[in-house]
Amino acid sequence: MKNTLLKLTLFLTINFVFVTALSAWDDAGHKLTTYIAWEQMSPQARERAFKVLMSAPEDADLSVFYSQDSRSAAARQRELFMLASTWADIVRDKKFANRYEKYHKGDWHYADTFWRVTADGKVDVLKDFAEPKGKAVEQLFAFDKLLRDANASEADKAVALAWILHLGGDIHQPLHTSARVTETEPKGDQGGNLFLLSPKDAKDDDRLNLHWFWDSIVRRSIPRVNDSCDSDYLPPIAQAIIKKYPSAKMQNRLKLGKFDEWQQEGFQIASTKFYPQSLKVGVAPSEEYKKMAFEIAEEQIALAGYRLGEMLNQIFGSREVTRED
């Protein structure tokens, strides 16, 4: 038993470090989104989501996130749900070659609209731009349909649910919907990944780009204290976001199932607010920009959580659609 727990702890530790380095939002952003979603879900929807995730294929390494400890089942089920939102980033790890080859899909994490700024400072959308745009929106539509299909296997639904939890968060990080085209970035800036906020000669951990700045804005604004664990660190932040953006005031913005409209909302935010003239290449953002970034992130995380929670209430709280239907 001790060996099993030790292996599980080591697995989660390795993957936590890996996710922190590569994810989008970072793991804190994704887990906050799914914490808020879980708070919106009915007991029936929670139980169904838990059972689906526990039915994941063994080689997906999803069900191993369910901790076998002395905490309540409710706490452990919520933790599994939150951790599942980071799974699509965990499977990026090439050290687990079979899992990587089967489950990693790099172009599913974003859905870019290409654009440029005109001479008079307006946003010019570049339609039919000849660069890959990403498949986040089409995959959300596909996974939504799969989860509603009574004839789909529980294993397939587990993978679909993990992807929905992740992509539902990604599409609300506005730089996952945007690619700015400039003279120096004629193929787009890859959602701000090519916009360096650190000197060109900066090394490793000192390198910072616009995308990673936004991905990690939660922990930049509210650092962990004394290396606190998720169960201490995340709930107070999530509850503060819920208080600031209560569900009742967001209901008219849910647009359930309209994933293309979710994408366009993110693009509008990125193209109009993320690249002010005060933001300079090679220079860290100002405190004013950082404050603005965190406020936008709070609202986007709240909206993503409410949308995912109500979406799963709808899917898991009613009869699933059969192929005959």
C-alpha cells in the first residue's frame, strides 16, 4: 500500500511540475475554472462526471488522480474533476511516449483569429489567412456531441470530458484565440508567444513572453504562501471570484453550446486590450497592466466556470441522445 501511494505521489509531483511549465492557463487557472464549474453543478451531474472520469482508459492515466485517502469522497471527487482539467497538458510529456502519441493534440489548444493593426489604429481581421488556426472550437463541438451520445463508450466520454474541461478554460484565455500579424511576425505572434517581455539574452526562467505572462497571471497576482497546497490556495481565490462575479449576474452571458461565440469574445478582448502602446518588447509589463490583466482573468475564469458547470448540468442532468434520435 505504501509503495502504491509513493508511486502515485511521485507521478502527481512530476506531472504537476510539468504542467506548471507548459499549460495554458497554468494549472491554477484551469483548476479555478473547474472549481467554479463544480460549484454550479447539481449532485446528479457531479456524480455522473465522477463516474465518467473513473471510466477512462488505463493508458490515459486519468483515474489515477483519484486519491485514496481519509478525506471525504466529495472532496476527493472535486479534486479529481479539477485535476482532469490539466490532463490535456500533462499528456504533452514525451517521456511517456505511448500516452503522448495517443492523446497529445497540440493544435487543439487554441483557435486563432489572425489580425493586424491598421495605420489609424483599428483592428483589421485577416480572413482566410494561410496559417494553421487551431481546432479548439471544432473539438469542443465534437466532444459536446460525444458526451450527449448514449451509445458512446464511457471510456471515450472520459477522454472527451477531460478535453472539454481543458479547452473550455483555454478558449477563455484570450491569447488562445488571437494571432497578431506584424512586420516582424508576418505569420502571427502565436498568441503572444513571440512577444518577448524580457531582454533577448535572458536565459531559461528569466525569459518571459506575453502568452506566459497571461497564462500565469493568477499566481503572479496572488502568490502561494509557504508553498501551500491546492486545497489551501485555490478555494479562497475561487470564492473571491464567485463573489465578485456572481452566477446570477452572468446567466445572460452563458451562450451554452456557442463555442464559436466564446472564441470571438476572447479575440475581441485580446485584440483591443492586450497590446496597448505602453506595452514594449523586452520590457516587463507595468503594475497597471498587471492589475488590468488579473481583473480580466478573474472575469474570464468565472465565465468559463459558469459555462462549463451549466453545460455539464445540461448534459449529465438529462437523457442522453441516442444514434436513433
